[in-house]
Amino acid sequence: MSDLRTATITEILGDDRWAADRVCGLDPNARRLYALILYRFTEGGPPDRDELSRLGLGDDAISELVERDLAQLGPDGQVAVAYPFSTMPTPHQVRTQHGQSYWAMCAIDALGMPYLIHQAAEIRAREPGSDRAITIAIDAHRLRELVASGAQLVEVLPEDEYREEHLPGAINIPLKELDATTAQQLDQARAVVVYCWDGL
């Protein structure tokens, strides 16, 4: 039998992969650009570079988003990715109750999208390795029911951001510290709702 070791997510992924850390300190133009790109993805696709230039949100803001790994450009120089969205097909597709379809960058991004766009959705994904189909339904209304019935709210942002603002009744377990030991403070008999800066 192999030895199991508990590790934090930071130990697995590294310090530089936290979206909340990458968003903090963005130049105001880059922050506006990121919000616009995310909004436009929810409406069907990102804005093109010409539109961004007309709005005065051009190359410097885009460069900052790319440098912070919040967005990626395609070979044509257009926005191809703005986490959690992708313009290119991925193994993680999100289909909303109103028929919109989005590609998510990873399974975690797909799980957060229904809350980001405030719609119930079905996630269709492929299991790595076996390529087995996986389908999951996410319902924002069910989330409200869970919270109303006493689900535990856990904010996973850094402690300083939690102190600045958090949902009433939420506790803070920063994602960088989330492991089996820190999760012991949760009541295993109650549902848990985890949230961060871009969704539940």
C-alpha cells in the first residue's frame, strides 16, 4: 500500500496560479477590459481587438491580462481565452437552461460557470484517461435552497479579501490552505457551498 500525504493546493499547483491574486492589482483599464471580455463571453464571444481599441482598452490592458494569465490570445491576435471561458472546444462544455453553450478551460471552471452567468446549466465533460462521458446538472436555485436550509458557506479567497467583504455567515479557508486538516472545522453532516471572486 502506498503512503498517502496531505498537500495543500498551493503545494500542488504553485503560488502563481491563483486567479484572485492575479486580479488584485490589475491596472483599472485592464480590470475594465477583463470584466468586458467576461461579459461578452456570456453574450456569445469576446470582443475583437478593433472594438477594444475603439473603447480605449487596447494593447497595454490586453498585454497585462496575458502577462497575468487571465487571458490568452489566439494565433490571429484575438482573445481566445478569458478564464473560465474559451473560444476553442475543450473537454468541458457548459449548456445553460436557455440554450447558450460555452467551453470551459477546466472542470473547476465549468462548475463555476452556472453561478457566474446566473443560470442553471448542464456540464458535459470527458474523463481524463478513459474519455468516459460525464454529465452534471448545476442549478443556482438549488444553491439558494441549500443556503436557506443551513449549508455552510466557505470563502476561499485570501484572509485580507475575506475581511474586506464576504457573505453573511461565511467562514474563510483560503484555497492555498485548503486541505484535510483545515476542512476538519466543517460539519460533515451539513452541505458545504464554496465560493471565491468569480463564482460559487
